[in-house]
Amino acid sequence: MVLESLINPKSAEKDPWRIFVVAFVYSLIASFFAWRIFPSEASLLTITFITILFVPFFQRIFVIEERRDKNPSGNIFTRHICAIYVYSAFFLGVIFSLAFIFVFAPDMNVFSLQTNTLKNMVSGTTVDSSYLFLKYFINNSQTMILSFILSIMFGAGAVFILAWNASIIAVYLGFNIRSLIGEGMHTMQAYLYGVPLGLGAIALHGVPEIAGYFLAGLAGGILSIGLLREKYGSIAFNAVVKDALIYLALAETLILIGAWLEAVF
């Protein structure tokens, strides 16, 4: 894979900024080819291309993480914190890239599905915080479980879920940036100002929610490798399953916190 020639998975965890840059560039490329090949389906094909590009890379990351569970050192959080950094860098790189396309290349029209999804989310709001909490918790829990299952089945299947959520956030940021441009701000200035401003606006509930997806994807990916490489019932197998279940439980806790924050604030 070209990606693995650009970034060695073994050293990537120590250099997340390179992951960010590569995710930014690759997302631009994925969007362009999706738009050129199937313009009517570009919104979904963009996410598919990003997933195809990054799944082999994350599969290698999960192999490294699974080995750490076989020979554990430190606690469960310190063992896998670098993988969380890689996920975060990838996620932010996709957001910045797709928001860039939304603002600077509106004629490409690769976000029709994301735009409709975002409009449905906004139009479906209500003042009843208890109803909102239940709605957010159920929807986000389903997404988290899907990330876990996809990662078990495909090793790094959660990349698709993360790329999709990144595209939704990118469209949200894009609309905010266009508002700033409409107020007279220069396009590049609006982009550089609007992206961190928009991310900050959703950070309170967004950080625990997305972190929950990260942990669920990591748990499923590690478990997938463990099921393939370790003997059932062995010490190494049990260690992998234990870490995966702990991360899955923590992911659900973060989803719960995120849903409450989003409903209340």
C-alpha cells in the first residue's frame, strides 16, 4: 500500500501529525475521484474511498496493539493511548479536508447525503431534554456497537463509521464558514477561523461521543486480531478479550455522558 510506504505503522503512533496530513490529502483525493467517477453517488463513494485507503493501515495498527496485550506493560490505558492519537489525527484530518472541499469547491457537490442527514438532525430537535437524551443515547449506542461489530468482522471496519461522522461534522462546519463568508470575511480567513470555532462549539458533547466510537473501534479491531492469531482460552487470548471488553464498557459510558451533555446543554 502507498499509504504504508508514506507512514510506517510502527512509527505512526509517535507522529500523529503525519497521519493528520496524509488523512487531509487522501480525503481530497478520495473526494475528487468519487466526484469524477460517480458524481451522483459521490457523497457516499467519498467515504468508501477513504475507508478503502485507510483500512489496511489501521489493520497493521491493530496488529501492533494486539501484541501489546499479549505482553502487557503498564495499564490498559497507557498501552493503547497511542492508537487513540492515531484515530484522532485521522478523524481531524478528514474533517479539515472535507470542510475545505465544502467551502472551496462547492461545485463538486459531494455532500448531498450528509447535508440531508444534518438537516434531518436539526429539524428533529425538541425542547424535552429527557426525550433528547434517550434519542441521542440510543442512536449513538447503535453507532458505537456498529463500529465494534464492523471492526470485529473487517478488522478496521470502524474507519467507515468514523469517516462518515467526520463528513457530517465537516458539512456542519462548512455551513458555519459560509455564514462567516456571507458576513464579509475572506474565504481562507473564514475557513481558518470557522473550523476551530465550530469544533469548539460541539466539543462538549462531541469529544466523549467520538471517543466512544474510537474505543469501540479499537476494541473490535484488537479482538478481531486476537480471534485470528491466538488460541482460544490461552492467556494471550484472555488478555485480549479482557482489554476489548473493558474498552467497550468505557465506550458505552462515554456515549452515555455525551448524550446527556448534548441533551442538557
